[in-house]
Amino acid sequence: MNVPLLDLKAQHRAIKDEVLARVHELVESQLFILGQPVLDFEAKVATLSRARHAIGVASGTDALLLPLKALDLRAGDEVITVPFTFFASAGAVHNAGATPVFVDVLPDTYAMDPAALEAAITPRTRAVMPVHLFGQMAPLERLLPIARKHGIPLIEDAAQSIGARRRVDGAWRMAGELGDATGYSFFPSKNLGGWGDGGMVVTSDDRIAERVRRLRVHGGLQTYFHDEVGTNSRLDALQAAVLLAKLPHLAAWSAARRANAARYTAALAGVAGVRTPVTDPANEHIYNQYVIEADRRDALQAHLKAQGVGTAVYYPLALHLQPCFASLGYRKGAFPVAEAATGRVLALPVFPELTEAQQAHVVDAIRGFYGD
Ligand SMILES: *Cc1c(COP(=O)(O)O)cnc(C)c1O
């Protein structure tokens, strides 16, 4: 039996007519740059995130880069983020002209460790960017007071976590609601994926919103007049049309991912050699990835591949050890939790359309590998 890590064709079969209707409408209009679909989609994502503004941009990477650029960072300024995340989190800091400063993650959820954040703040710290990794939120109610105390903005990397929420003081808080700005990605493999690249910034800060809106169109809201140097980073109207059709399904898809995750966690309980993912009890996880920690991870991955099961390692090398950041001077051992995770993590298929038979095959293959 074949079980891919992600089956986008299955999703497409189920919603083809709705998406193609939106795309057809756009094609008939021939209005491909910004326009109504982008405005409509921005309004819906702002509502979902309980934020005042949403600005569609070209990618999740730019959804982190542009709010950082809006902070007018200078050489030597520091932005604190985590080493166990997709490269873009730190790449955006570098490309915004600042220096990424890494702090270790918590061993259960891989979220930024609040104590480590506190210890890493210096007079040069200009922002903090925690990552809502794999679909669950970082503990913002612990990270935000630290940032506030030092007068530093907090930018949420919510590329993997649109629609995730967290209970804070008895009330649900959405990803994108509490931070000073938040970046989403609509890369096809995210829970809400387009037909190509796309991203969005949400913020309730009017100033950041205005700057990002300007930066995405070469720094000038009035065509051919430029207040500053920006870039071309608009959300493609075609992507907005696709995403508008998909957005009404997002909650059900994330619920299906949660149900699949719960089934794995029950079925893999007691398999010595596997640690199933830990959800912070305050979080509602959306499982962009279901990531186990496994003894003999690489051999398990090869075994699963031979059994037709697709898996992936997110992420095999922590960011502080990447060759491009060698000049930052970090050594192996600097972030033991992140480094240990890179050797043990393995993402299993958890996409919403995964069948129970497929899931049973994955579980049997894992049990077979460990001989129980
Ligand atoms: C996907 C992702 C990004 C970047 O998004 P793109 O749309 O691929 O540019 C940034 N941060 C994290 C954590 C991601 O998973």
C-alpha cells in the first residue's frame, strides 16, 4: 500500500468545482494584480486572526521579511528566533539587515524557551520572533511580557499554524491575534495551501500595516511615487481566488488532521522507541505536521519508505549550524534541545484525506520495525 506524506490530489478531487468556479471568474475578469479576490481574502484572514489588518504578500518568507523591514533594522541589530524551524525564519532576519540570535526550544513542543529568551536579550535586540511549529502555538502569554518589558515587538511566525489557537487566562486566543505582526504561508503543503507561493501579514498595528502595504508595492502606494524602497511582493490574485475557495474548508481539514493525530497517538502508545508528539494542554493543535521522535530514526525512515510510506525530517540541521551562518560563531552543542530533535524527528502522513486503512498500514509498519 502506498501512503504519501501528503496527497494534494485527494484534496483537489473533493473541492475541484468550487475552486475552478473562482478561478474561472478571475480569468474572465482578467484582473490578475491585487483587486477584489485579494481584498476579500485579506478581510477573511483578518477576521480569522482577530487582527485589524491583513496584507497579502508573495510568500510566507516575505510575510516575515516585510514586517521586519518595517522595523527599520540596521546592521548589528539583533532579532531573536529559534534554531529549530524552517530556514525562512532566520533568513528573513538576515535579509532585513539584522543579525539572527538563536535561543533554544522547549523539549516537548519545540516552542521558544521563555527563560532562554529572557537571557538572550541585549541592548541591540530589536524584535523577537517565536515560531508556532508544526501547528501549535508558542506560549505567547509567557513570551510577550518579556518582549513588552524590554519594549521589543514580537512577530509570530505562524507559517504552519493558521487557525491554531491557545487558551490564555481562560479565553481562546488565535494565532495572529496577540503578536505585533504575524506571517502566514500559503505554500501548497501548509494547512491552507494555494496553487503556488503566497503569504499574508496580519497585524493590529496601523503603522506596521501601512508600511507593509507600501513595501509590497515598491514602497509607494501611489504608482510611480516612492516614499521608500520596497519590492514587488503582492499576493497573486489567482492564488487569492484559490485560497478563497479553500478557506471555508480549513477548520474541517484541521479537525480531520487532529482526529488522525489522535488515532496515531493511541495506536503508537507503548511502542518503545517512539515518542508521539506532545501537545501543550493550552493549545488547539492544527497538525500541519505530525512529528514523532524515534530511536534509529534514519533506519525507521528507510523501512517506512520500503513499505510505501512517505515521511520527512523537519528539520535535519539546526539553523545555527547551517554553513551560511558560520560567521555568527555558534558551535555544536550551543542548543542541545534543538540539536537532539534534529536527530530524532520524523513527520508521518497526517493529511485530512488519509484513510483509516492507510493509517493502519503506517502504524503496522512502525510496529514491525521495532518488533512489537
Ligand atoms: C513555510 C514556512 C515559512 C516560509 O513560507 P514560504 O511560503 O515557503 O515562503 C516560514 N516559516 C516557517 C516555519 C515555515 O514552515
